[in-house]
Amino acid sequence: MNSYETTVRYFDHAAGLMGLSKNMQRLLLTPEREVKVQIALERDNGEIATFIGYRMQHDSARGPMKGGLRFHPEVDAQEVLALATLMTWKTAIVNIPYGGAKGGISVDVKALSQGELERVTRKFVDEIHDIFGPDKDIPAPDMGTDAQVMAWIMNQYQKFHGFNPACVTGKPVELHGAEGREEATGRGVVTVTEALLKRANHPISDVRVAIQGFGNVGSFAARFLHEKGAKVVAVSDAFGALWNNEGIDIPELVRHVAQHKQVVGFNGADKMPSDELLVSDVDVLIPAAIGGVLTRDNAREVRAKFVVEAANNPTRPDADKIFDQREILVVPDVLANAGGVTVSYFEWVQNRQHFKWELSRVRKELDRIMIDSFDKVWTIATERKVSLRTAAYLLGIGRVGRATVLGGI
């Protein structure tokens, strides 16, 4: 089952509980626009390379569409459509005035020089600049892209449309980016984790946590958890995994990774097999890397009481069903990792107003939105006697559906 089929299955389950007609389900699932472009690049050595770029614009019933740009060799139309669809529900769940979109280029950025990466980015903008912008579709960073790529996008867009920093978010702070954007997804993950633990009468200072993935999201989640007194006992990245039963010194690990670019080799923890992290003896498991890591094959071995999905689509439907049977509480990706798009919204608002917020305000507003959204999802789950994932989809689909009907078809 691919990522789009997974997304559709979760949608279908919630839509069935809502009693949506087949026509309405088809309307809400069908993307408004699918764009596929060719990007030709003259490499530094004079060779010509060709890459395929995508932008999927799923739904604009609640506002301009929003979604990241992913530069990765495995980017394809199905993956991008799945992520665009998730963004539609995600922005509705946290109640910010956006619809869902996603884009990317099928390219290995590690094989490109900095100059080649810039040229690919600018050529991509040349191909799609007329279909995105502050009132249409606002891109943001994702896997393989960063603030520098967003700066190039803004600069190239402005050559066609004039000064308008709100055309893209996740920009460098020096180029009208928002304070706190880099930490936003990780902070949001920790905020909903703490809200979940409070509901379960489990103080965050007493929990043991495993985090799969120590990139931007996982490392910031680890930092905030450490600051709140939680014990992060296991972490991993693409190169290996670490375990310390007494808790890993996260600030020291962050310094180690900044120097060595991997968690392996850190003296404050022991190596462990990467696949054991997901089934380690912890209270909270945070998958913060790639999708599809929690499957029917390992779901019965997971020992965590709580799973907080920092990654997109980390849990396969068969595994989700097993977690429900085992009464393992799962905070779904469409809620748990919505901190990034929420602070992107704050950046867009600041750019539109030409007024800058302090970091303290960004954090306060982010925490408020994440807690309010979690509380609404928890209430729906309790009243309807459904999982948190189904409750989140009920909330998001309901808001998008009502906006669609009220706007007129």
C-alpha cells in the first residue's frame, strides 16, 4: 500500500462515519490541479541533466493552498498527491485559513553542487511561478530543501511579480522569515505530547522517550523534551541508533551531530540496532523520519504506551488497527506535526502586514493553537468513541466539507 492509498483509507473511514455521500467524498479527494514539469539543467561539467518537478494543489475551499517542496530521488506524483491531501486536513484541523498542496523535484541534492541546486530551483520557479503566490499557493521547506532554497524561490518569483515575500515561507530570518520557524514542528510535537500525557495523568518529567530520526524535527523535539525533564533514552538517524537507559544528554548530542553529521560515535550512549528503537522499552515513541516504519510486522512488538507521529504517514493502516486494539494512543501526523505549517502561517501573516513578531509571541501563539486543536480532537475521540486519528480526520474533513458547501459548488 503506497502513501496515497494509506491517506485515502483513513479518509474513507472517517467519511463513512460522517455519512458523506460518494459524490462528496470524490469531490473532497480529487485534487484541483496536478502539475508536472521538465527541468533541464546544464551541469558544472557541461553535461545536460533532466529532472521532473511536481506541484499538486489539492483544495482551496478554506484559503490559498499551502505545502512544502521536497527535493529527493523518490519524489513521484503519488507521494506528492498524498502529502498535498494530508495538508488539506492538517490546516483544517489546526484551523488556519489554508488548503493543501505539495511539490517537489525528483533529484538527489547530494549529487548537486550549490550552484547546480540554485539553478534547478530557479528553473522550477520559472515553470510554475504563475500557479503559486501569496493568494494562490505558498510553498515551504521540506525534505532536501531549506531556508536558502526558499530565499532563491522568493528572489526568482519576484523577478516576475515584484516584491512579495509572502509568496513562500520558511525563508531566512534576514529575508523576512519568521523567528521560531526552524524549531516549529519539533516544538509542536512536544506541545501535543505534553497535552496527551496530561490527559493520561502521566507527568512529562516521568516519561522515557525514543525518537526515530534526529534531523530538524527529531532534534528539536529532543531538545524541548529534555528541557521539560523527560528522559530521551533512544535516538536514531540514517547511520545508526543510540541507547542510554539513564537518558541521553541531548545538548551534548546536538553538539556532536553538528560536528560529525551523525549520532553514531557519541560517547554518551551505546549503539543499538536501528530496528530495535521502534520496539524499545519506552513510554513515548516518536517516529520523526520517514513514512511506513510502523507496520503489521512490528506493531505487536511496540512497547510504548503513546505514539506521536512527527513524520508523515509513519504508521500503516494495519499497524494503526493493531495499536487501537492494544489501546496504544496515537497522535496522528495531521495533528502532531502541524506546528511547522502553523508557524509558516505566522510568517505569511507577518509578511502580508509588513510587521515582525518576537519569538516569544510566535511560541505563545503556536502553543495555544496546538493545545486547542489537540483538545478538540480529544473531545471528539471521547464523545464518538473513536481513535485520535479518526477524530482528527472527522474534524478536518468536516471543516473542509462545510467550507466547500458554503462557498458553492
